[in-house]
Amino acid sequence: MNVTRDGRLERDLAAAFEELTPTQMKVLEGVNSGLLNKQIAFHLGIAEATVKAHMTALMRKLNVQNRTQVAIAAQAFAHGSRAAAR
């Protein structure tokens, strides 16, 4: 993830988050909460393989390389959303 002075990262993240499906958002919330794929699958009532597929889609859509970066992107987006609401 590259941060620019003009806030392009925030706009890029916002656009990426708008493309996420409701289930991808729920998986993202689970990752952001520190849950394992198996735990996320249990909470959502889906197979662990399905969670892994959603994780792959999340990484692609958010243009990140790993699970940690997915969580960081989620936190950056949440922080930006809270700041915009003020």
C-alpha cells in the first residue's frame, strides 16, 4: 500500500471497499477482529474453504499481499470513515 499526500490511498480504499460483497465484508470484520478462518467460517455458517476464497478475493480487491495487510487496510478505512464523519 502506498500513501500519497493527496489522500489517494483513502480514495482507492474507499472505492475498493464499495466493491466488496456483504459476505466479504463479514469476512473482513472477522479478520479485523483477529479470528482464524475456521472461526470466521463457524460464525458465518460457511465452509472454511469458502472463507479462504473470500480472503483471496479481498486481497485482490484491496491490492494487498497477505492477511495482515487486509486487516491494516480495514483499520485504515475504518479510521478514515470515522475522521470523515467528524
